[in-house]
Amino acid sequence: MDSVLAEQNSTASCPGNQAREQLYISSVSVFEIALKASIGKLNIPFREFEVRLATSSGAQRLSLTWEHACRSYYIATAHADPFDRLLLAQAIVEPLYLLSTDENLARYGGEFVMFVD
């Protein structure tokens, strides 16, 4: 998982800042991890991951909505990865910051994507 969503007023990604803002884990990210684990592209004990994420991450769950799916239409030509397009659409609709280690995604997201390394 190389992306996470955070409130737009979040300072969680700023170096040295101790303020804790609300983080969100998208069902899109969980689906991508589940898919990759099920076909052997990601070697993790998924059930353990699922339980730990649900009970101890402190992140709120963000479900995929009709509005998110429709907004992804406008991103489709800009970025090839369908999971990233949906995450970016969620960030735009909510609005949230998408914190990502993916430099390509940061290029397409403008004000909604914050690159973190």
C-alpha cells in the first residue's frame, strides 16, 4: 500500500509536526492488497493484515461511492492505474489529501496529492 488519505487540513505529512489528524484507509486500497495477495503478487498473510487494519490502525474506513466512481472518469486519461485513479477521485470528491509514495500519481493530483518518501 503506497497511498493513504488524510483530511485536507492534515499536517500529518509535515516533517517534525506532532499534530495528529484523521487518516482514512480506502476500500480501494484494501481491495488492491487483497487482489494482489490472492494472485501471489503480494506475499502477506491477508487475514492477519485485515484483522490488524480493522482493529489497530486508527484510520477511518472510506468506502467507494457512486460519486467517486463517476469522478474517476475524468482522471482515466491522465493515469493508467485504475486503483490510483479511484484513490485520486476519492481525494477530490471528499476532499482529502492523498499521501503517496508514487511520484507519478503526485504529478496528476495537483493540490490533492502530497508526495511522501
